[in-house]
Amino acid sequence: MSHHYLSGIQQIGIGVSNAEQAMHLYKHLFGLDVLVFDDVAKASLMTAYTGNKVFERRAILTMNLQGGGGVEIWQYLNRKPVHCNSIKLGDLGIYAAILKSVDIEKSHQRLKSIDAISVSEIQNCASGTAYFWVNDGTNAFKIIPKDDWFQTGKHDLGGVIGAVIGVSNMEKSLHFYQEVVGLDTILYDYEFSENNSIYRKVGLQKAATGKGAFNKLLGNITIELIQIINEKPKKIYENRFWGDCGFIHLCFDVLDMDAFKLHAENNNYKFTVDSANTFEMDNASGRFCYVEDPDGTLIELVETHKVPIFKKIGWFLDLRKRNREKPLPNWMIKMLALSKVK
């Protein structure tokens, strides 16, 4: 089963027009203050999604070490990124990132006090889960309470634990996310109405298995699939390139890429991108691949090979030299905090 292949959500990709500003904004809003890499290079493997042209880009990965995945902030350096004029809940693609909160009331109060963003009131969905929305002017973030943490005390929020994804056919999408990706638990499944639109919402979860170097940090996965019933949705990235402004991919940390690739192919999903060998990103490296969900939403898969523990003294961990399923000791993961967003 595919649940043996994934360790957690490594990051969500966000296309921006100014990576430096976005890095500091997400540090301020969400406590994403640990710098994993800051890399400038050509996106030579992504030409299938960039008009068959190679563009230069800057990519920055930051994380919150209380738990959850990070954000990969991605900016074109020799092309002006294109914004999407409007995005509606249920449009095809990644509508929002999901982040977890230690104390949802405290998180809401703090974020409400920041003028540069818009914050909804706290709401309760039909499943009884409290949540609220944050919008940074371009992107939506859904904040929900969770009780699985690597550590707490510094921030009221943790990192990325999932995404809200618009789909056109719920049954096809459930097959992909359950059988291929391995999100094995249905949290809820119901219809609701909002602004004259009728939706079906399905929440999926994959509990942390304890397997993988960073599984204790990445934690549980929560994905929310949304299908609009009475309207035809549009594709969020229609007539735009991967890397243009918005959520460009959702990235999973993979324990065994070859096994996952075979599993996906057995379910009629082929990788559209495969770096095959180690791909360098600043001081980190790994094999990265992409597979599309039934609506073309990009799912990135990364098998991490090398990660910087303390870059200033040249301390790197080569995960190829250890059992991939064995978790790193907590003290070693905490050393990542020595590389700060400045």
C-alpha cells in the first residue's frame, strides 16, 4: 500500500513576485523562521509546465520547527509572473494551504491585529472542526486546531499540514488521493451551500507513521477535496505557467521513490517529471518528481538525500547512508533552527 512510501508533507510551493518579501511575510504571519535553502538556478526540468522554455528562478524553503511542513517560495527571475484575476472555492487546483494551530483563538486574535492581511471570523464546519481563513492579498490559508506537535512554546501556529484542493470528479480524485497517495482515513464527507453554490467536501487524513527521518516533525497530513456541484469550475492555472503567482504544487516527503513510482504506474498515473538522480538545491539535495492528480494539479514528490543540519560549520546529513525509515533524533532536527530567516 502507498502509505508505506510517504513520510509527510514536506512543503507547499507558492509562486510569488518577490521572494524576499514573501519569506519575511510568512515568517511574521506563520512562524516559518527556519531557512532550509535559498537557491538560484534554472528550472530546466520543468519546461513541460513553463511553455517549453527554461527560466531562471529563486527558490526558498522555510519551516516552522513546532511541526508541519514548510513553504517553498518560488520566483521567476527573468520573467514577470502572472497573477490569477480571481479564484473561487471549488476551482480546479490548490485553493488554500492548511496550517495547524496550537490555540486557534490565540492565533485568530494575533492575525486579526495585522492590517496587511484579511482574516475571517472563526467558523465551524459540519464535522464540528473550528477554522478560519487568512488571505495575504493573493493566497488563502486555512487555519485549523491540531494536537500533534513536534514541540511547542514559541509560536501559536505550526507549519503546513495539507491543502484545500478543487476537483471536478470526487470519485476519481478520491481514488488518486486514497489509493495512489495513501491518505487512508476519511474524516468527513458532506454537501453544503455557500453564496448560491453547492459543494461536496471530503476531508482525508494520513496519520504519522513514525517512519522517515523527519516524520516526527512533519506529522499528520490533512487534505480537503472540494467539488462544486452546480457550476463548472475553472482551472486555477489555465493559461498560466507553473511558478506564476499562487499555489504551484503540494510536496510530499517520500521514503522510496522507485516503489512509489511503480505503485503510481500500476494505478495508471505516470510521473511527468523525474530528476532521476540527486538534484542540488543550495546545500540540500534529493530526487524530485511530479505526478498530476485527475485535474492536473501538481503533486511534487521528494526523496531527500542530503539536508543541512548546521550550514555554518558544514554539517550535512546524508540520508542515503542510513535506514530511510528510521526517524532522526529530536536533538538533530532541532539543530535546523540554527539556520534562521534573517
